[in-house]
Amino acid sequence: MPSKLMLIARSMPISSVVSKSGVRKRKRAGGTPALTISRPELQIDGSDREFRGFVHGMLAFAARLEAVRSGFASLIGLTGIQYTILISVQHLQDQGDVSVSMIAEHLHVSGAFVTTETGKLLKFGLLTKRQDPQDGRRVCLSITRKGRDLLKRLAPTQVQVNDVLFEFMDASEFKQFRAMVDRMAACGDRAVDLLDYCARGGRSWHRTGRL
């Protein structure tokens, strides 16, 4: 019949084991967690512990980045995406005509979504639109004086907050990270497509992005 101590030991989620050298080790109940990444470049000694820390850190920063965007937007009476579209039009129009498809590509969202939100900005008098003289099917967007004045008033706050938000980054790190961002978004699109495919019962996927 098992002793009382043995019964207690069996009920513990994490038990102590003594090795041949006499060193007491802790043995995790349930074994080692399954890996969440297979690429060896993202593992350290066969473990994904650092990868998980990286992902969770990215999630934490992304939440704060979204909170900052929402905060900027609320200061000028807009939603986060409306603010982002407005400031994107302002910056992109320096390069020429700005179309809905250009904004959609720049922000990695659908054209239909941009069309809906720009419609609201048009009603607010923050954007204007005109037909592209080269292509009557295309609409060109421009920021109005009202829109520029709104962003001009917001700029001093943006400078202060963004300086703090990205103070961890030096010039070299900024250049490296900026070069990665577009690739990150593209990989994110493929990952979401893969997850959607798996949710529908799909079983195979190649890293080329083809099912």
C-alpha cells in the first residue's frame, strides 16, 4: 500500500527528482510544451521559449501602438483608421495623385474598406475627390485646407508621443526595421490566409503561398 508521502508526491503538478549526482531537479508535469515554430533560425537549443517571448512582446507593443493611434485620432474627432487614411493622403499626395487603391496598398487593407472610410472623410470636409483625367474610372483624393489644419494642430503632440514611443531605436535600428516592415505585413497576410484555409479544413500549404 502506498505511503502517505507517496500519495502526496503523485498529486503534485511539479515533482522533485534527485539525479545520480545528488542534484535535485524539478520535473514539469505533462512534459515539454509542443513547439510553436519549426524554423531552426527562430529556435535556441531546440526551444521556442525566446520566440514566444518575442511574439508576446510584439503583441504588447502592437496594443500600445494602436492605443496611441486611437488617442491621436480622438484628439481631432476621428476614428483610428480615418486618422490614418487622412495623414496617408497628406503624405502620399507629395508623390502625385492619390487613388483609393494606392491608399489600400499603402495600409494593407481592402479597397472597399478604404472607399467606405474616405466617404466619411469627404462628408467631414477633410478630403476632396476628382476623376483621374487619365482614367475616368479612377478617383483621385486630396486633403483639404481643413484637413491640413487639423493635422497641423495635432503635430506637436505627435512629435512628443512618437519620440517617447520609439526612443528605444537608434538610426541604424530604424533603417533595419523599416526595411522589414513591408515584408512583415506580407508574411502576415499569408499567415492569415493560411489560418483561414486551415479553419476550413485544409491540410497542405507550401511556403510559396500556394495551397
